[in-house]
Amino acid sequence: MFKQTYNVIGVMSGTSLDGIDLAHIHFSIIEDKWSFKILESETVSYDINWLNKLKTAVGFSEAELKKLNKEYTLLIANVIKTFIEKHDLKNLDAVCSHGHTILHQPQNGYTLQIGNLPEIAKILNETVVCDFRVQDVQLGGQGAPLVPIGDRILFANYDYCLNMGGFSNVSFEQNGNRIAFDISPVNTVLNFYSNQLGLDYDDKGKISKSGKLSMDLLSELNAVAYYKKPFPKSLGFEFVKETILPLIEKHNIPTEDKMHAFTEHIAIQTAAALPIKKAKLLATGGGTYNDFLMERMQYHLPQLQFIIPDKKTIEFKEALIFALLGVLKLRNESNVLASVTGAKYNHASGVIFYPAPPTF
């Protein structure tokens, strides 16, 4: 007999490199209906050394990646341990951690999320559920996006769930199946150009809005082959590094103009990705704070009702859903949908590490 309540922590580090998101979650399931409450939550920023490592790790050798994985597992374990001690959290069922994606090449049968080594359970002395993507890739899937099952279970009253972080992804029901895919890069690109201007990010999209629209750049961005591909499909930082940034850098225009064109590009691709234009959409992730981006999306989707939830849901929805994925894994229930990732079948993905038994 499964439990009806779960006391867990969800942990997520996104490609936008904002930091490590931690959320203490209470789940309850009554008559197959799930509900949740986000309790304590915080984002722990990376210091400059870790930022530089994570930004450049896509080019690391195998030996360097192994070393990085060990170091990052120690880092994330200590961040989680501090969070547990700070909030005096007791009787946890599990810590459910995504880790941080360094390489994502499903077309080559490979994806790597660091921070998911067995040592994490020993350091925390807690049950840890983690490494959710690898199994799906081994089953022929994209390994992404994984959030849609949480959208189906926790946010079924919305026609679309759109998350805008380092990349944007959308999920929705179509003919009885949950459909989901990555739409485009978002903050991986906008933050890159904000950094060139000496800023961490573009506050409310003010810099992007101040630029002029380059129709040449916009046309080239919209012509990128990825956008014509059918789903299932997903994006990794390699796409930004190898395709998007070189394309933008061919244009000798001010940084503000590059950001303006890219924001317009995000809005256009979002509109193109949504089959029904008159609907209700839940928007989450850091992109919801970009007023200019939201304005341009509303322009291209005038009949769409954009719902922006409370601050905790905006900022910690992914941590919330990885907590749910961990709970589903503990229950040996499917937490990845084949209709989303293209895997051979629905499955319960992830690994469970148990703390070392006490020694006497």
C-alpha cells in the first residue's frame, strides 16, 4: 500500500545558470488526485569559479568531466545539506535532484547530468532519487523534456504549460496524449549578451526593447532547421554554441539590436509552436519577468490568455516537478511519457541511492 503523503525536497539547476533551486514540497494523493504545497524554497547562486566551469564544461575531456562530476556532486550535496539544516527539515522521504546538464546529445545516445553520483546519499544521509534522463535516452528517447508529466498531474486545468528558462518548453494534451518539446533558447542567449554588457541579465527586457529590429537577423534565426523538425525534439547548450551564437555573431550590429531580434524570434517561435491560439496558458520560469518578451508573445498570440502564477511556482516549478518525478520513481510509477520523449514506452526513470546503513 502506497503512502498518501510525501515530504520531499526538489532540486534543479537549469541551463540559464541562475543557481541551484531548492524547494521543500509536501505532496498528497487522495483518490488518484495529487496536490502540492511549496514550503521553504531558495536559489543558491554559483560563485564565479563555478559559473566559468559550467559555461565551458561542454568542451571538457572525459577525464575533466569525471573530475567535474565528483566536485559538483560534493558541491550540490553540501548546498542541499545546508538547506536541510537551515530549515530544520525532518523525516524526509527523499531528496529528488536533477543535477546539472553538461552534455545533451540524444541523437548520439548520450546525455550527462553531473551531481548524480552515489556519494550524494552518503553525504546527506537521506534517500536520493536522481539522474532522470539517462534511462530515457537508452530507450531511444530524447531524455527531455521531463516536466510534462508534472504538468499533466499538477496543472491539468491549463491548455498549455510554458516554461521559459535557459530554453523554453511547452506541454499540452493532443488526442489523449501529452505532447511536449523544447521551443527555442531563451535566457541562454539573452543572458550571454547581457553578460557582454556587464550585467547578469536583462532586467524586464529593457535593454532588448531599446534595440532596433534587424529583419535580416530575425529571418535567419527563424530559418534555423530545428524549428521545422517534428516533435519529439529537445535542445541543449550545444545548439546555442554551435548554431545560434555563430549565426548572430555574423551580424555586425549593436548588442541591443541582437537582443531585440532574438526576443522577437522567441515570441514568433512560441506562437508557431502552439496549435490552438485561443486558450489558457500557464507561464513560468525566469522569462516571465522579461516584460518585453511577454509583451511580444502577447502581440503574436492576441487570443491567448497568459496566466502568471505566484512567485514560488514561477521560480520553483521545475524543482517541484522533479520532486514529483522522484516520488513517482519511489512508487515505481511511470514518470516519463513516451509520447513526449519518443522513448519505446512510458517508464519510471531515475536511480535511487539509499544512505549507508548505520555501523555499530
